[in-house]
Amino acid sequence: MTAEHQKRVLVVDDDPVVRGLLVRTLQRHSLTVDEAGDGLAALALIKEHPYSVIVLDLIMPLLDGFGVLKALDGPSMASPPVVLVITGAERRAVDHLDPQRIHGIVRKPFDPDELASLVVACAEIRSRKTFETMAIATVIAGSPLLALLNRFS
């Protein structure tokens, strides 16, 4: 990942209000932010740009977050960390996702600055660490809990 793309984030959410709030908040944290309103637009952007982190809503039209995650597992796609933005109803579905793919889970409603702190932490890890390092972060009761785990082959 080149220095100019180290902290580029993709926000994927079909709600323009939520998406706009996330974009503005992340930009205030010195991140380059692209946005997509559905999974198909997200995949097109992912093919064009290397991202440090993807902030992904699960329930969207055209192609949902589950479809985006499945496509990210394909051989031609990059593997950036993913922070999910979910509602309480989606919690059970998230339990079945690959924990190595999901680096954070944020429940709606959320504090935008706390979510931004989580995304910045994932972007920092992505830009400074090798691919053998992964971050697992979960927002519990509105407070981020970040744990770094080193994986050894």
C-alpha cells in the first residue's frame, strides 16, 4: 500500500444522512473518504482504489453488506479491514461471519466520533503493520474496546 493511499476509507450505507455524517466525521480525522450508497457501487470503488478500511452497512438495496463481504473473499479483490454498522436485529447474522474479516462492529445508534476513532485505529494498524497483524474491535454499550492480536504463521 503506497503512502498516498494509506488512510483511504470507504463508507457504504444506503441512508444518505448516516453516510454523510460518517463521511464528514472521518474527514475531520484526516482520512480520505469515498462513499457508496449500495454494495454494487462499493465493489466498483473497491476495484478502483486500495482502501485502509471499509465501513459497511449490512442491509442495503441492490447488493447488501453480506454480498460485499462475499465478493471481498474473491481472488481479484483486496482484503481491507471491515467495520460493520449494524442494528440490533442484525446481531445474530453477524455471529456467522468470518471473524478475521470483521475488525469492528458498531451498533446503531452510534457516536460518530467513537466510530471514527475505531476506523482511525484500524487504518493506522493497516498502514503500519504487516498483513500478519489484525485488529479486532467491538463497540460495546457505546464505548470502543480495541484489542490487537498478532497472528503467527
